[in-house]
Amino acid sequence: MFDPKMLWRPADAFVRQSNLVRFMDAVNRRFNLSLSDYDQLWQWSVDHIADFWDLFWNFAGIITSKPYTQVVDDPTKMPGARWFGGAELNFAENLLRYRDDHTALIFQGEGQPRTAMTYADLHAQVSRVAQALAAAGVTEGDRVAGFMPNMPQAIIAMLAAVSLGAIWSSSSPDFGIKGVLDRFGQIGPKVLFTADGYFYNGKTFDSLERVGRILKELPMVEKVVVVGYTRTTPDLSGVPHAVPWENFLAPYAPAEIAFTQVPAEHPLYIMYSSGTTGKPKCMVQSHAGILANQLKEHLLHGDLRREDVLFYFTTCGWMMWNWLVCGLGVGATLVLYDGSPFHPGPEVLWRLADAVGMTIFGTSARYIAALAEAGYKPGSDCHLEKLRMICSTGSPLAVSGFEYVYREIKADLQLASISGGTDLNGCFALGNPMSAVHAGELQGRALGLKVFAFNDAGQAVYDQTGELVCTAAFPSMPVYFWNDADGQRYRNAYFTKYPGVWTHGDFISINSRTKGITIYGRSDATLNPGGVRIGTADIYTALEALSEVTDSVVVGQSWQDDVRVILFVTLAKGLDLDAALIKKIKTTIRNACSPRHVPAKVIQVTEIPYTINMKKVELAVRNVIHGQPVTNRDALANPSCLSQFEGLEELQR
């Protein structure tokens, strides 16, 4: 087993002062235990699931109008376990528990003046929008959708809808028309919030023309509320049922919000799978489940406090937006950024971090790799005095990415590589303030989630690669899929490989010494040459050593009753793939991995496909080279690049 290099260890004071130690002390007091480290706490949390969530619920001060009578009816029942039975509450009420002059939101749009909003301002705005939505006929169970930039109005609209018991669902305005219709067309929203456009990479993009075309296919939408973002008074003549944001709110003054109290499992969000291989699955998530799990991640794993300034580079179409918003429940200041993270240059987000005093900076592994490729050194350019944590997700962060963070950003901070999914709106493995950070590893398994790596026989293994599974129920599991009356799509999504066990579709290993997690990529994209299972992340990590290779995607090609490994690469400017470079690539992979990992073919392309949320799309490439359709190209940020992989003669020999 790879013995990872330790890059950071928390100081004793850092650990002692953490929310996590306060919580562990509460566990020890209540149950007369002597837990002293993270692994012991994790083991207790999964051995005593109901006790863990009961204690955390009270630790977090979750607001309810009726308490639960039972934490969970049967944690071995998957799917179908019932959480917090008898409780009535409202997610928005818990996020709006503060109404003071502490800054709630800081918003920076690309090239635009920075603005801020206090918790009192936020409450007032949510009150007005909630009244307007109620007057528009929105009630419990109605769907309200957002086709919005990552701006304060998106959060305000979500909280207002949820305060009424409506269900929120959102998409980023850079989604194509088909991508939006594949999502919103399934759920039938009553009200749509949008902006007139957005800014990206120095350009202004119009949204209203697309909104007009989208609405032709969504006849159930009764009102469209438009935020004037790129123009002061946008022309709404081409948008049916449209009203400007200001006009929608005008009749209503701030007032107390009558938060509709709903059962714990009442729908809160409808989230979507990536949809790269078919129409997206619509995952329905609950008020209590999402609130409990996300507050756990913020309070215990992220050590979030009121004085923190929390940022995640995300759009409203990625689950990290939902995750970020829940930081309001702790009373922290959230930083929203909408635009390109590299315009006018790679410094833009780091200058923002200095300006607002960010303490937690969240981003994607791809962004960290792009910073390194650009040669930018945030630690040399910015002060970053208050920065104490960097979070990374979206895809596995390579060892070189870990090393770049500590070398070029800041030596004394916690790098929390995190991994989970839209499905649970949270993490299976993530950081914690008690454990060391090792290169290439996530610090540990999530509290309360019984996560293991399973081999093909369904046995838990350590120091070996296996399927990421969760063997007991957890609160933020989808309560159901939309339009899935018999639950078959839900069961097929997670519970067919190991019955009664959530199989997430990631290929991982758990280090028996450090208890850290290594993510190797999607298991459905795993390579099987000669029947030996190989994770694609091993190959990507090996290629990090080659300055000639700027990006890559590796897939398996069915060939002569077996599978052979095909590697596509993009190269540094001015380079062409020749025999010498192919040999160097293959030798590097052989030395770093094994002969099994060496690709049968290495092919140069100009661009690698990514989803809009910056995840590498191996399955789409695999489909293309096998002549199979990629049914939802609108889920991709750069779908046109797939044409490079079509009909390649080199793959016919």
C-alpha cells in the first residue's frame, strides 16, 4: 500500500478549540466514554447511529415546532429508512435564525462592484419574496425553479420558496436549452426565477432569448421573475408571464415570515444526476435530512463558526451551491462569485479572498490543477492571513495538487479534499480538524456514515481498491426519485450490486494506517484489461510528472474479446505527439503504476470533455469511440470536442 507523505498536522490548540472536540466531549459525557481521536469517534458514530444523530441534532440547535419521536426507524433498511419521525420544521427557518447586522452575503460578479447584505437585510428580502410567491399561488409541494447566476437573489428566492413548503430546484444559466428542459421539464415548476444574463470571461451573455424558448416547452410556468443583472431595465417582451424582480416585490413590506412547518421528510430540493448518459435522474431530498447532514459537515468537519467567511467557487447547477448556502445556518458570512475564475487573470479569486478576509476557500480539483499549469503562486501574490482551510472536490485531487497547495498557497492550513455526490448533497469522505493531511488522501470517512471499500465478494477491504459503499442508512439519502412511483429507478441507481447496501459508483481505497481515503474515479469508468480492474486516477496521477502533457482522458476500448487501455492527451503549446513522447508517456505510467496500466494507444487531441461542473467525462468518450450515442451533450461544458474522438482509424487496428 502506498505510504503517503504527511503535509500538515493540526496544532494542539487548533484541535482543542474545534467544534469537533466540543462534540466529542459531549459524547463522552453523555455515554461515559473516553473517545480521544477522530477514528474512535467515527467508529462510535456508525456503531450507534441513532445516538449520534440525536446528539448532533441538539448540538446544532436545530429549530423545530414538533420534536421527533424517533431518530430512525431502521438504519439497516435501504432504501426506506425513515428519519426524524414526528418532527415538524422548516429548513429556511433554520437558515434564517439570525436577524442582525452581521454580514450574511458578499457578492462579486465578474467585473462588477462588490456588494454585501446583512442577516437583517436577508431576512427582509426573503420575507418580501415569500409574500409575493404566496400571492402568486405558491403553496406546499409546488416546484419553484431557478435559472440563475450565483447571486444573492438565487439564495433569497430559494429561502422564500422553501419557507412556504415549496420545493426548490436550480440550474446554471450556462446550461443549454435541452439540458434545462431535461431537468425542469420533468418536475413542472410553477414559478421560474432568472436573470437577464450573466458575465463570463470578459463577455456579456443574454439569457432572456433562451428563457423565452425554454418557456415554450414549459407551459406549466405561471410566472417568471427576472433580475436585471446585465441591464438596468431588460426587455421582457419575449418572455411570457415575466415580471421584473423589483416589481414582483414592490407591493410587500418586510414582515415576520410565517415558516410553513412540514414533516421531516417533506421535499426540500430536487437535484439532478449529471445526465451524460441519459435524461437526468431527479433526486428528491428532505428538509430534515439535508439540514442535519450539511450542518454536521459545516460544524464538525469544517469547524465553521459565525466569524468565518466561507467561499465555494460554484454555480447554482452544482450541489456545492446548496452546500454553501447551508452555512447560513451557522451564521457565517458566505461569499458568492459569478464569472470566470481566470478573468482577468488567475489572481481574481485570491485577491477577492484577501479583500473579504476569507477563512475557507472551496473549489474544484480541476481549478487547482489549472492554477498550477498557469504558474500562478497565490501565496506570493496575496497575504491570505485569515485563510485556514481549502476544500477541493469535483474530481480526485492529485498528489501534485496537494503539494502545490502547500508549496504555493499556504503551508499552514488544512487542505480538505472532499468527496460525495449530488445524490446525498454532501460527502462520504472529507476533512476534519483533528487529523493530519496526507498527500493524495481525504482525511477520513464522514461521521455517521458507515462507509467502506467493498471487493467483488461484498467484503470490506483495507489497503486495496474497491467500491465505495455505505452499509447503513443516512439522513440525506433521497426520499425518492421524481416520477418513480414504484421506486425501481431509485433501487437500480444504488442497490443492485450489493442488495441493501448503497453502492455509490466510486472506486476507492482506505488506508489502514492513516484511515485516509484515496479516490480513483468512477467505478463505471474502471478499466478491465485482462480482467484486472484498474482505476483511471492512477494513470492521471502518473501523468502529472510530465510537463509535456497538459490534460488527458483514459478509457477502455472493447477489443478482441478483451479491453485495451486508450489514452488521449492534450500537449503543451507547440508540441506534437511523436514516437519518443509516446515512449516517455508509456514508461512513466509503467514505472509509476504497473505494466497493466500502460495504454495500448496514446492519441493526441486538442481538448478533453468536461461537465459544466468541471468533471472529466470518461463515459462520453468511451461511448463515442464505440459508436454509441452520448444522449445528453447539454450536460457538457464543451460538447463540440467529442467530434475529435469519432471514427478514429487508429482505434480500428
